[in-house]
Amino acid sequence: MERENVSFPSTFVLLGFAEFPWLEMPLSAVVLLAYLLALVGNGSIILLSLLDPRLQTPMYFFLDNLSLLDLTVTCTTVPQLLANLWGPDKTIAAWGCVTQVCIFSCTSCTECILLAVMAIDRYVAICRPLRYTLLMRPWVCVQMAAACWCSGLANALLQATLTLQLPLCGTHTLDHFFCEVPVLLRLACGDTTANELALTLLSVPFGVAPVLLVLVSYTFIARAVLKLPSAEGRRKALSTCSSHLLVITLYFGPGMYLYLQPSAKSSQAKFMSFFYCVITPVLNPLIYTLRNKDVRTAWKRILQPQHGLTSLKARLPLCVS
């Protein structure tokens, strides 16, 4: 191979869903609708928890972080996907590709740890209710969230550093709709042993450990719920966990299905990434909104004109002072 082809290019070509040309136009409509719903849904949850004091609890603090992660990954990948679906130009600048690699690596790993932290929060709330306010103090929650974000950032920096050092060959065409580490490794000319080893080793703390932690937490939760004397108490306890458990299943389930099949086709991996980047950010706020009585009640309070006026008047003296 010629020497000039062995370098990090200024642009990449993203094939996206070019092998399904009949799918591009209807898919673009679905992606645009999902993008708008994800922005409104996740943004509304963050805004709602800031406006309503009743939602300023550890559970909704972690939910805010989850919504922020979904907004970040959506705003990083979906606009480029829409541009590729709408026009003939399917290229992405090198800086945009590096940005997508870093942000997706960071957000995906951060979300894995965050979902495990949310399971711990539910365990403490149900199994240690008398000590909940003591154990889940605001500063403790901030530290736990910071640990999630810092671990994801450390993973992103490591993956980006290892990937950018590799010489890339060929036409610099990626069979994907955004830049991801495994896809870039397929273009590498050099030895990718260190990169593959890093991906394998990091799957333990970011993939295996969170799943095990969630399983252990919900095992203790199930035992505690079954010991509750009243059916109403069991129903309330389960209702606080059902939304989180459904989000965990939607996040880890498809990923485990994909990674348990080493010979999976690139189209399968592509549609799985599509699910994580486009569909999941829409489903998460819907799950927490439709299945959560507190959120529905908070929406009603916020949308009432009298409540809005009262909240505004209550904030005016603070603003003047």
C-alpha cells in the first residue's frame, strides 16, 4: 500500500444506511421526529426537576444526569445522521469524527455506571428506608455522579488516544452512520492488539460489573419487597423500581445480545447503535413520565397558570435581593 494512504485523513466517508437506499427517506422522517422528541422529553425532565422542589431528590438527581447523557449523545450523532440521509454528501470532518468518538465513548460508559448507581439508590430507598436521607445526602449523590462522569471521561481519553495513534489506510470509508472506535479499528494498518485488549479489559468495569451490581441490588430489593406485610406497600415499592428496571433492560439487553454474537454482521451493529443513539433517548423520558406518578403530578402543577404565577412571585424577592 502506498505511503500516502497511511495517515489520519482530513475527512471520512460515512456510508450510513446506503445499503438500504429505499430506507433512507422514511428513516430520515423517523430520525427527525425521534430527535425532536428526545430534545423535548429529556430537556423537560431536567427543567421539571429544577422547578419542582418535590422532585429535588437523589432519584431525580440521577435521572437528570441520565437525561443529560441522552441529550449529549443525541446532539452528537443525530444531526450528522440527518445530514447524511438528506443529502449526497456523506462526509464528516476529522475533528467531527474525533469528537464523536470521544463523546460516545464517554457517554456510553458513564451511562453504564450511572444505571448501576441508580440501582444502589433504589436499594437504599427500599432496603434501608430509615437511613436513606443519611446515606444518600446531596454531597454523596454529587460525588457518585462525578465518579460516573469521570470514569466515562477517562475511558474516552484512553480510547481516543489509542485510536488516533493508529495509521489508517484505504479510502477512509466507514460502514457506519457515526464514528465509533470499533469501526475505526477496521481501517487500521498497524497492530491493533493494544486497542482490542483495552476494549476487552474495559468491558469488565463498564459492562460486566454494572450488570452484576444491578442484579445483586434488585435481588435484595425483591427479597425486601416480598417481606412487606401489605399489598399496597409492595405495589408502591415495585412502582418506584419498575421504570428504572425497564430502562436498564432496554440499555443492557440489546448490547448483551449483540456482543454475545462475535460474528454479528455490520448491519446488525449499525442498527443496534441506531437504537442506542436515536430510540433509547426517546424511550427513557417517556418511561419515567408515563410510569411515574410524581412526574405526572409535577407536570400538572407546573402547567397550572396559578401555580406558575405563584412560583414567579415567590422568586421575585430573591431576584431583587
